[in-house]
Amino acid sequence: MYNPYHNPCRELIGDIKTMKKRFLSALMAGALGICALTGCRKAPEASADSDVYHAKSSLEGEVGNIVAEEPDGNTAGMDGAKQDGSCDALVGTEENGIWICAEVPAVPQAVPTLTLRERDDWTAEKLKELLDSRDANVQDITGEYLAQMEKELSEMNEDDKPVEWLNFGDDSFMMLSDGQKKASFRGNTSASYVDEILKKSCDAIYKKAPEMDAAGNDEGIPAKFSVSRMKDILLEKLAVLDIMEIHISRILYYELDGTAFYELVFTPSYETIGVASEFGQIELGDVQPRGTAWITEDGIAAMSLDDYCGKITGQSENGKILTFSQVTDILEKYLENNIFYGNSKAKLTQTELVYYPTLRESELILTPAWHICIPLNEMIEALESGDKAWQDAVEKGAAWNIYLDAVTGELIKVE
């Protein structure tokens, strides 16, 4: 059933340009299927998982052997890799391989798997603090908002009604307003905030101002409203929710007619390791912790934290993180066994260690994972520019977005 208060602040941002890219990504994700082949393999070796025993395939054994190897001390550890941690090399063969051309980050030797539940400390007082209103006339508009959502839903055709996605958290919802600003809590895991006056100023230039990628580049941006200053504004607001650390995956800057703002996409971060942000195709059952915000020099115009704010309730023993040399050896085994296919001429330009989220009943499990990909916006640009390698890769369903369990070597997701 449709949840009328699911993601209540997405409509506040009105991200038309991003929606275009999401639409393109959906088309591509549908084309990038995983062609997994199964066949007769040797080695009916018993493999125990708790009390369940199953035949151990030769591939499983080969991956296990690589995982068990002692690291060789080389961060990248493959032909084409440099000592500074950069990599420019083919994994697999010309016929079925992936070309990794990316910086390889330094990572911890061991990382735990985390278990999150909904928060138990979000109250009306905490929501008032997030609203940060100097107006004493703060109103609880929860009922009014839900009634409006129900009315809009009842007026929709059945075919137009949105699909209900799984959420991380419970069924709770609160929304407060002082007439200019609104703030809400949903599920004890999600939050939203909007300042209508600031947002209106941003809306006025959003479709007109040039879009500047500000990630790692302040050139052309006024010093008084630098990326660093913008981050301080965001973190000050997030501190109200006891969020002190984030991983930013995208920063865009807009300026026109005296109005300027940043548009951000970010995820939670734990001990400097961010949660996965490049999901590609989202399927029912997937949960993607995600933050978005519009930030002006005068404060936050709009902010949305979806399935974002879980509370850590448990963690595993630290698992030994695979070196990138082991990762490439494991990927080569998967390619050899046709578990997925690659295009040896299309570059994968990003490698990172992240937490991959999986919803299990009411708990969100964050598993450390190596991520190898070309960012979706880069692939869109390559396709729009007529890049033959990526056009062929998309047509043939070659991998562009790979998540590998950073401890076990298990393939989590490939698109």
C-alpha cells in the first residue's frame, strides 16, 4: 500500500535536472543486465554455513583461496598499477574484461559490519530544535499534511499512483511549521527541512543558472561562500541530529542575479567510510540511505535525509579488508566463469571502500564493500558525446557498477 508520508521532502527540492539524469539512468540500468551462467563444475567439496551444508563449487574454492592469501604489501598489486595507488590495467581478457583506470584509496586493514535500527530519541522537542524557529507560533501540522497527501492520492488514477518502496524504520511521522519553515521526522530514520523563502530564491535561478561541478574545485566560487563554508552550514544543522560525519558524493554550484546556492548529494559516514551512493537501478527491497540539500550563504533552503539516520545497535568483529590486488584477482575469477561480463575498452574510473546497505526485517545491515564503477553522470556524458566503447558496453550489458564484499570476496551487486 502507498504510504502518504513516504519521502515527504523530495517534492520540496524539485530537482528537475537530476530527475532527467535519473530517467536516463533507469533506461541504462534496464539495459545493463547481468548475464550469469551456471554449468557443471567439479569439486563437490562440503562447505559449512552454520548448520547448513552445500556443495562447494570450484569458483567458491578459488575465491576462498584468494581471500586466505597473505597480502603482498602492494596496494594495487597488478600490472599497470603504480606505487602511488593509481591503477590503469585490464582485469580479465580483451574478449571479457574490465579496464580499471582509477585512483586506489588507502583503506583500513580491518572494518566491522554494522547493524542499525530506528532511533529512539527523536521527540517533538528534537524536531523543534531542527526547525530552529525564533517564532513562538510553531504549529504541529502532521494531520493537515497527511490529510492533503491522502486527498491527492484519492484523486489519482490507479496507474498514476506511486509504488510503495520499503522504508527503513517504523510508521511514525511528525511535521512542524512556523509559517516559513517546515521540518519533519519519518520512521525515526528520515528527516526533512525547508525554508520556503530561501528555497523560492533558489527556485528562481535553478533552471537558468549554469551548473558548476564544485567537487574539489573552488575556482570561480566567491571565497566568502566557499565549499568549506557550505559544509560548515550543513554540519551545523546535522549536529542537531547527532550526525557529525558525512560522505559527499556530488556538489553542484549555481549563481545568477546575486543568488547562489550549492546542491549536494551525501550519505552517512562511519569512521570515514561512507555508505554506497551509486546504486544504478533501484529495485523493490532496496534501501538507499541518501541525503540531499540546497544550501545558501544564509542557511539551508531545503534538506532531505531518507532512510538515513539509523542508530547503531550492533557490530561484528573487525573483518580483514581485501587488498586491491586480491580484489582484482577475485574479479578475474568471476569473469573467467562468466558470472558477469565486461568491456575491455570502456574505462571504470572510480574505486572506493564503502558500506553497502541491506534491509533485513527491521534492521539495516551495513557491509564493507569494494566499489568499482564509472559514476553514472560520467557514463551519461560519455554516451551523449558518442563514446563508442560505452555505447557498445551498454548495448552488450557490460558491467559498469560493481560491489564486492570487502571481507569475503562475495559479489554483492553488478550492473
